[in-house]
Amino acid sequence: MTGDEATARQGPDGLRRCHWALGGEDLLYYHDTEWGVAITGDDAMFERVCLEGFQAGLSWLTVLRKRPALREVFAGFDPAAIARYGEADVERLLGDARLIRSRPKIQAVINNARAALELPGGLAALVWDHAPADHRVPEKVDDVPPSTPESAALAKALKRHGFKFVGPTTAYATMQAAGVVDDHLGDCFRRTRPHE
């Protein structure tokens, strides 16, 4: 991208946003109300880890559109409830056309729920422990990395605690979604007016 395409773009309401937010109403709403907002609760953080894991190989829009069904079948992403799921639940979920029907991803959610319950201090604390000491404001799309040393360290820590589907890129996307890093572009209205 070059020129204006590499920076925030003007939306239908005249506000400038990160370029990806203009890919549809679902993305616009997610960008404006949720992406980059600080999450401190374990269940909400668990949902972000799971959703980012589901995204691997897919578009974020696909995950957003399936999110209501994912929330329904995964008990609102309550790790205690999901930890009780067994093989029959995996088969049931694989038969649900509303979902992302990937056996490894579904099994990872169940596995990660069990791992999350065993984390000393909780999942949110572990993710926030990997917040960078200094994070530059991205001025253009190319300034936003796919992963960072901190996200690589977070992925390693999660894997050490038994998590699956949590590589450095997935860990970084979780950090972005949960507000651990703020990757709204410098001229995006969410950075300049974050509480609107």
C-alpha cells in the first residue's frame, strides 16, 4: 500500500479508521466498540484467545459472523463449563454448520479451557504480564507487526501451560484485541478519541 491507503481511511460517517474496519458493518462495529479495549477478566480473555485461534487460516470477518454461534455452543466461553466437554461434544460441534468445523480447533478450545483453569493467577494476568514496556504508535499499516518478541514469549508461556493453537501471531492478535497493545493507527479516531 502507498499513500492514503497505508494510513487510516475515512469511513461513511467521516471518521478516519484503521483500513480493515471498512470491510463491512461487522468489522466497523467490532473496530469501533471492541478491538483494542482493555480486557482484564479471565473469561473475556479466554474468548479472545479462542477466537484468534479459530481465525488461523480464515478471515476475521468469518470468525466475527460465527461468533454468536461459537458463544452459544461454548457456554459463553466459560472455561469451567467447556472443560467438562468430551469426545461426544466434539462430534456434536463438528456437525453444527453454524461453526468453524475444524476438529483441531474445537479440541484446542476444550484443551485450553482445562489449561486456563490451572493457570496460577489467571489467564488475563498472564497475557498482561507480556505487555511491552514501550509500544510505538503505528502511523501506517506497514508499522503493525504480525508478531513481536513479547507475543512470542506469551505464546511460549501459554504452550508451557498446555495451550494449543497459540503461536506468536495468534498471541499478538490476542494482545491487540484485548487492548494489551494499541495498534489503532495514529490518525484513527479510536486512538485520538478512544472513549467515543
